[in-house]
Amino acid sequence: RQVRTLVVSTTGDTGPAAAAAVGAAGNPRLRLLVHYPRGQISDFQRRQMTTLRSPHVRVAEFDGGGDDMDPPLKKMALDVDFAARHGLCGVNSYNVGRPLAQAVHFVWTYLRIAEAEGFAAGDPDSVVDFVLPTGAMGNITAGYFAKRVGVPIGMLCAGVNANDITHRTFRTGDFSRSDAMVRTLSEAINIQLPYNFERLFYYLSDDDPAAVRAHMSEVESTGRLAVPAPVLARLRAEFSSASVTDDETAATIRSIREQYDYLVDPHTAVAVCAAHKLGRGPEDGRAGPHVALLATASPAKFGGAMTA
């Protein structure tokens, strides 16, 4: 039986989780190659990977931005002969299995809110808006998958940091890679070109693969795309976003701790701050859909950011 080789590029969260899983499995037919950008993940996350003792896990750092390794990994995955010869399987969310699995989080959260608020699950008049920190757009794509199969989800709201391509896209249709990645407190969402936008583009352009292929080819060759007006209109009808600075992130961490005696990590803080900016915060008194804010990481992994 063929050995399966899992490959992953990480900005801090996916890599340690994959390494721990493969290391614990100890299966001689399963191995993992992890890549992370030098100096752009927390020291705790780096140690989670580099101190793991397993003959099945290899870890390498590279120079560049948080998502610079994504194109070569995707290229390997799309080379059918090469992928088959080496038993390759991607762990990042360009593998559709990743957002499909994450869609369960949205279903579970919706059901818990329905239970807590006393409305019937599936009631089309009782929708739930979701706010979440967003980098490569895998998680928000998972939410859209859940919505498309019938979960009564309203708006899907992205909280982003200074690397704000998702915010620019949702707001103006400017899907363009910035000149340089900006270091932030919320390092795991330091993404310059979120590859899951390709999936949203497909559904919002009436499932037209030829149109998606043409537009994504333009992105690959120029690093930018002006989203067509009809697609942008549909995008803005179902998605919204807000950009959050590091100062706002730190202030939100302190505020949540003072008000609720609860410690959020910097990525969750981005979502909380974005929710306030979009009128969906816990104290905003907004009439309308219920709101779920997704916490996506443990504050224990971000010592530097938590003391900023």
C-alpha cells in the first residue's frame, strides 16, 4: 500500500495541528511535510512543530510571506501524475475536504443558538449572522457551504487585519495582492491572496467554471482582478467585512477581559472588533438576526501579542 504524504504550509495554526495528529497516529504509511514562514509565527507555535519527535513529520521554514508557499503546493497538487506518484494530499483549505469539514462548526453553532434562544431549527425567519477572523477564506467558505445546503445563515462577516484583501474585495471588488505582507498581532490571518475566493467566485458566477478559470488566470498572471459588477453585487448581498488595526486588536483583548473576565486570542479579537464595526457586537443593541462570533485559537499560543 502506498505511503501518503501530507503537505501543508502554515501561518501558525494548521501546521501544529497536523503535526500533532500525524505524530500521534504513528502510521508508517502516513508522513507529513510542514512549511512555515521564518519569523512570522509565534514562538510557541514554532516550538509545537519543531520539538515534536516523530519519524513521520518533517518541518521546514522558508523566507517570504505567510502564503508564499501556497502556489507551489497547489501546483504540486494539480499535477496529477506527480501527486499520484508521491501519494500527495494537501492539508490546507485548497483541499475541499478542509472547508467541508469546517462547515460542521457552522451547523453546530446554529443549532446551539436555536436551542438557547428557543426558536425552531430551520426556521427561515430566524437566521444567524456569523462573524469570524478571515485569512485564506477557508472558514468563511465553509460557512457559505453550510448556507447553501440549507442552514439559515444570514450575513457572513469577515474580520481582517492590515492584510485586507478580503475587505477590499467585499467592499469595492478590488481583488489584488498587496506589494508586501504586513506583520500583525494576528499572524495566522496574514494572507495576501486568499485562494478560497476562487470557490466563492464559482458559486457567485452561476457555477461557471470557464469564467472562474479565466478570471483566476488573470490573477495568477497580474496579481489582481476587478470583480465583475454582477458578481460583486451578489457577493455584497451575502458577505460583509471590516478591517481591524493592531491597536484595535489589543484594545479589544483588554476590553473583553475587563467586561467578561474572558481572554480572547488576537484573531478572535479581530472578529469581535469587526462585529462592533458592523453593528453586530454584544453591546450594540441591534435589532435583527442573532449573531455568532467564532473564536478560532487559544490565547496561550500568542504570548507576545497577549502582552502587547
